[in-house]
Amino acid sequence: MAKSIIIALVSLAICVSSSLSFAHAKAAAGPSKFTVVGHVYCDTCRVEFETKISQPISGAVVKLECRNRTDGAVTYKSPEVTTSAKGEYSIVVEGDYEDSDCDVMLVKSSKPDCSDPTEGWRKARVVLTSLDGISGDVRFANNLGFKRKEAIPECKQVLTEMGYFELQEELGHEAAA
Ligand SMILES: *[C@@H]1O[C@H](CO)[C@@H](O)[C@H](O)[C@H]1NC(C)=O
């Protein structure tokens, strides 16, 4: 009985010390550096999700900000970054932001007819720490989007194919019930 307790304690100790030295190895590897990548789209159907007729916006401006999770103070602020011809951006962040909430957010669109920031697509949370078990220094942010002033005519067809109207009707019934 006593023997098995000792064995359990010894293996627990080994476990704890190896995870500690793992954390130390990470810290000793030098400052972290992350590359945050993502896309900016024009929500041509004004539905706040991507469809096959959403269009990438080139020349849109985004930025990344981290805030202390406890007191909300800004802990990191990236320069403003412009999207490529394919609507892609990439932001390099130095440091580890384990105790912060980091978001990529829309600053402005380059398309006057598609410049309404959407509520759901306005910002995207990214995790910028290597201490959470996510490996690799490239972090993919969810898509961001601006809404077009008016939905384009093709939307009806595309949204019907996606089952959007049926879903809406179902939700409507549920809400009414
Ligand atoms: C976050 O805010 C708390 C409370 O003000 C503070 O104790 C902590 O050091 C801050 N952390 C960072 C990383 O700035």
C-alpha cells in the first residue's frame, strides 16, 4: 500500500517537473513571434457569412489589438495593414499575449459600395500564446467582412441553394411558437 503511494508520488513528481522544464524550454527559446493571417470579404448578400459570391476586398485596412483580460488596458497595437489583391492580410506580432484578448478588426474598406462594417464580421479573436497547446506560429483569423449597400441580384439563387430561406422560415416559426 505504502509502496504504491510512493510510486504514485514519484511519478507525479516526474510528471510535474517535466512539464515545468517544458515550460522553461519554451520561455528560453526566446521571444515569441506570431504571424496572424486572414481574409477580408465583401458580403454581397448582406447575410454576415461567406457565400460563393462573396468578393475579396483588396486595399481594405485592418489592425490587431490586444487588451489585458483583467483591466482592459491595451497591451499590443499593430500598425494598420492593407489587404492584398486577394483580400489577404498578414500581421506579425512579437511577444506572448497569454493574459490578453487579441482581435483583428476592420478599420476601413476600399470599396465605397461595400463599406458597412458588419456586426458579426467586424472583428476576429486570435490566440497569441504558445502556452495554450496550439503549436506553430501562424494563427488563422476568421474572415472579416463589410456589407454591400444592397444585395446583388444573384443572392436569391445562391441563398436558396444554401437552404438559407428554409432555415429562416424554420427559425421564424420557432420564434413564433
Ligand atoms: C493586467 O491587469 C492586471 C490588473 O490591473 C495587472 O495586475 C496585470 O499585470 C496586467 N497584465 C499585463 C500583461 O499587463
